Amino acid sequence: MFYYLHYFSEWLSFLNIFKYITFRLLYGSLTAFLLVYFLMPPFIKYMKKKQFGQFIREEGPSHHQVKVGTPTMGGVIIILSIVISTLLWTNLSNPFIWLSLFTLVTFGAIGFWDDYLKIKRKKNLGLKAREKLVIQIFLVVIFYLILYYYLGHSTILYFPFLKNFVLELGLGYLIFSILVILGSSNAMNLTDGLDGLAIVPFCVVAGVYSVFSYIAGHVKFASYLFIPYVPFAGEVAIFCAILGGAGLGFLWYNSYPAEIFMGDVGSLSLGATLGAISLMIKQEFILLIAGGVFVAEALSVILQVGYFKLTKGKRIFKMAPLHHHFELLNWKESKVVIRFWIISVICGLIALSTLKIR
């Protein structure tokens, strides 16, 4: 909305500032932060009044039981703040903005229904895994059809560190898109098990993609750094900054001891949105690097389940996802979280380094 004010700069020259991505990026992020900061307290109060609280796995670390009843579904406010900020600060004629919002809201709806069923049934039993998977795949197919058929997006796969090696996947990019978005969505969902654990790595990845989006949308910068130029990608940098701002606003209330959890409505939607952004700006493998914490958490579950079945009861980790393993090694929750944050920042820096190492 504010973007269109620059059309009146002929009469008021200072309005020309609304044309610049960097200006709208900063204030879009700040707007998202403030919206979450001010909207979350009444939401927490409402959820407590309705007794809509979190259910904790009985097989998890015993000290987690004190968190039973902590308000959940904070992702509702995160999504609302992101949508409002995006409508205010981005160029709404940009198709990537609408695709990003489509992913955020639709995956948020899946998570919302899952959370609602858990609260209604008063136990940790939401949507069946098969039901959730089918709906998610259906949404990714819609995303793919819009991106690659309606918008004519490339199906070429680029690799970090390699400037001359590419793969043309053709229709195989549909399968790849499903793996990227579903993997990202569910990896963040698995990571969201400790106070503040998932939201900081999310902010780091969003920040990394804000940089990559800005460069990918600038033909000279993209050419100089040997990354694919993607028309419309510049506005995605603003959207990524908004994601990061909303995430920081949520951290204010989700840091230890958490006053509220994001729920599946938050983790599924935010994770899927990162995956969708990686596909839109042709930087899919950067998600593996910048989101190293998410990757490690997801792999720990896959390895644990696979090894358990192969060996008929043996385990690699004391418990999966990975953060629970360290808790059972007698690391305090705050220590696990902060060390994972440090690792996440390091992963983000390595991801940014790929801009020059090619």
C-alpha cells in the first residue's frame, strides 16, 4: 500500500522514498515486530481464559510437564502480523508476494486445524499424518502450477559453490518442490520443541533469504555474483524481512520461560514459506545450509526411526528430535537453545559466504 505513495512524489518529493526496497524492508520488519509485540498479550490472555493450552508428550523429558497448559497457537498472531505488514509495505502487483502469502496462510490453516483438534480433544491428537500429508502435497501442486506454468518460472536447479554446474529437472521439479516445501515445513515443526528454539533459526534463515532475494532481483548484482537473476525477487526481500521482524516479536514472548507457543499453525506455515521462497528465488540448497539446525533435527528423527526399525528396538539418540537428546544428557533447556542459536547463526554466515565462493 505505502509503495504506491511514490507516484505522488511529483508533488511531494519525499514520498519517493517509498519506492526503495531497502526503506520498505526496514520499516516492514519493524511494523511486523510491533504488531506481534502489541497483539500477543491480549491473545495470550484470551487463550488462558479459554484454557486453550499446550499438551506435552508424556514420553518426553519429565521437566517439560510444567509447560502443560501454556497457551498455544501464537502462530495466528504471527501470520496476521505478517499479512498486514506485507499488505502495507510491499508492491502488491508482484506475483511472488501473493504466492508467499498463499503458502503462509494455507499451511497456517492446516496447522490451525491440527491445533484446534488437539485442544478440542484435550490430548495430543490432531490431524492424522496421512490427512496432513495429502493436503500439504495438494497445496504444493497448486503452488507449482502457478509458479512454473502460469509465471513461466525456470525448472533449472542451481548449486551453491558451483557457478557452471546446473541441472534441468523439467517435470521432476514438481517432486523436488514437494520435497523442499514439505521438508522445510515439517523440519521446523520438529524443531519447535523448546522455548525459543525454532524461532531464532527461522529469523536467521529469513534474514539470509532477504539478502539473496535482494541480489537475485537486481540484474547487475546477480550477474556479478553469478547467481540466477529472478525478476520480481526484489520484493521478496521485503517479505523475508517482515518474516524476521514477526519472528523477533514472537521471541519476546516465546523466550524461556515461554508465555506462549506458536503451535503447528506457526511452525508448519513459517517452515513452508521458507521452502517456497527458496524455490521462487532459485536458491533451494541455501535452505539446507542456512537452516542447518532444522536439517539436523529432521535427520535425527529419520535416523532414529529407521535405526529403531532395522535393529528392532535399538536407538542412536537417547531421544529424538535432537534437542531432547541433549536434554537427556543433562544439558539445561536454556543451554541447548542458546547453543542451537549459535550454530544457526554460523550456518547463516556460511550460507552468505556462498555469494562469493563460486
